[in-house]
Amino acid sequence: MRPILLKIHLYAGLLCASYLILFGVSSLNFNHHFGQHAALKAERQRGLRALPAIADDQLLAEALRDTLGLVGWTLPWETARSETADSLYFQFGVSRPGKEYIIRVQSPKEVVPVADNDTLPPSRKFAPVPALAEPDHRIIVEQTYTGLWSVIGALHGFSGHMPRAGFLLRAWSIYTELCVWVVLFSIISGTYLWTAKTSERLVGFILLGAGAGGGLLLMLYIWLWG
Amino acid sequence: MLYQLIRRVHLYAAFFLLSFVLMYFVSGYVMIHENLLENRDPQKKTRNLALKYKGEKTAAAYAAYLEQTFGLEGKRQPPQKREDGSWRFAYFRPGTSYEAVISAAGDSVRITESRENLRRTLVGFHRMHGYGGGLLYDIWAVCHDLASAALILFTLSGIYLWYNLTSRHLLGWLLLLLSFGLTAATIGYLLTLP
């Protein structure tokens, strides 16, 4: 039993090695903020012939995100509409580990065609009226690259449930689940393996009492009395 | 000799920090599985009280007075002076938080107490970090640092122990390659995704 448990403890630990290091480093960063976040911006534009016919702002934002091929969560608090004399504007935000986007969609308002020929200037009185072109929607995507440390911080406990997430992120969610169970198993198996070492029992019990027991008391105290 | 020393460091560090490591992984599991426990809005109680305070009108003086007079317990958050002249003080601890808003005139305070359910209490334990906010919470931050460093220590000492304990290393190298490869690929993917 012990040799098998030791092997599982060893090899399962090796499988989770990078995850534990990432956990440890990101946790230290949460406390000490030694990782610098970047804020590099870039902008690109494209046009769309037609927008999805969706009335709900959140659903429209998600549809446009998918049309633009972006990955991440839409941000309800960044979603807004406005208008000027000749244009309608729709803005929304998308966020994911490593990048944030603000997308602005500019749509022309409906153009009213001129129907009365008498209002045309004399030089154009007999010129044919050109067909109106289908409105073009101009989309500006402003992206902010947030850097390596934001990715490291986000992967800390990242469940992988992100819209349009690829295979790697789904694999990461499975890896997260696995590592949690490996750590819990390692605590139990490590304690069991320790019981075989009679020379270390006293030290082990002292550390469990003082450290683990003290930690538990600290948590209880904070929870009950703060 | 070195092997035994590193094995003892690996073992004793785990025992000493067992409660924190266990708490972070259990609460973390609850956080990533959002439907595991019920997620409810906090129960709030608000009191509007007269403030008989004659001291200095500074953030530190107000905070000390509020804690003594109204028994507001928890990690002190940075106070906020609002545009209307009022002061907002917040105290947080897992399961319970307080918000105290002193009016611009300084003659009244509105205290809101929020009580969280189990899930949010666990999340509160997990997310409580940073120094400042009182001695108790600085001790907590030290324990947070130790638990974080311990994860790195367990990994590095564990790799050393595996290498010296086993004669055949192929499986171990493959597992390490898989582990670091997946992490590096995921980070690279997120950094390069358009």
C-alpha cells in the first residue's frame, strides 16, 4: 500500500508541478503586486454591410464579438448607445486574460431620398438619380494588451469557461480540476506516509498542532470576531 | 543527508501550513464550481445613528471612533472622502462586512451590516490578501505569503525528492514536460491570440 501511495504522490505531484508554481507566484503577486501590468493600445477598423438584427444590447454585443472573431466575455457596464445628427453609435467591451477591447460601431442614420425633380439644380435636371448604396457600418476595435502578469493572475483558478475559448483553455479547466484533487490527495497520502516514520512523529504532531491547528484557530477567530 | 533534509522540509512545511493550503484549495474549488453551493445576496441591516463626535475630522480619527463606539470589526479598507463631503469607511472579514458613511456635517452615521452565506464566506477567506488593515490581518497576510511560497517549495523539493528516490526517470520527465508544456502553451496562446 505505502509504495503505491508514494508513487502516486510523486508522479501526480510532478504532473501538477507547473500549476503549483503558477499558483504560488500569482498568489505572492496578489499580496505584493511585483508584476507590472502592461497597457499597450492598438486600434483597427473594419466595415460591415449589415448588423445582426438583434434588439437586446447584450445579445447584439455577443453577436458582434463572434462576427469580429474576438474571444472573451462581453462587459455589460461598457455597453452603451448614443447618436449624433447623422450617425448611430453602439459601444461595448470585451475582456479576456491578456487583452481588453472596446468596440465602437458607427452606423449611418437612414438617408431620405430626394423625390421631387423640381428641387434639383438646372444642370442636373435630367441626370438620372444614382441608386443609394447599402449603408456601411464602421467598426473600430481598440485593444489594450494587458501583459504577461495579467495572464498569470487570470490563470490562477481560471475555470476555462470563456466564450469562444479554444481547446487549450478547455484543457486548462480539466488540468485545474485535476490539480485540486491531486493536492487534496497529496495532503492525505503525505500524512499517511509520515505515520511510518516513528522518529518523526513527535515533530509532526507538534507542527500539526501549532501550525495547522493555529491556522484553524486564526480562521475561526477572524470569522467569528474579526 | 541532503535528501533527508529536503524531505523533512517538504514534510514539515506541509504540516505547518496544512490548514491554509487546505482552505485555499477547498475555497478555490467552490469558486470555480459556481453551482456547488448556493450563491445568495448578503443579508443587510442598516442603522442610522446620531454621531456625537467632537474630535478631529480626519479619516484616522473617525475610523478609531467608529471602531470603538459601534464595534465595527474586520479588516479596515482605505477610507473614502466623497464629493458631497461625506466619509465612507468599510470593514471586511469573511462572512461579515460593515459600511459606515459619516454625513458631510459629521453629525450622523449610516451603518450597514452585511452577512454572507457559506459560499461567499469561503470566497472571502480565499480573496482576503494584502497588508494593512490591522495586526490580525497583517498576520493573515504573512500566512498567505507562507502558503504561497510553500506551493513553490513543495514543487521544487518534490522534484528533487523524485529524482533522488527513483532510478528510472523517463516517466517523471514526461510528466514534467506535459505539465510545463501545457502551462507554457496556455500562456503563449493567451498572449498571442488576436
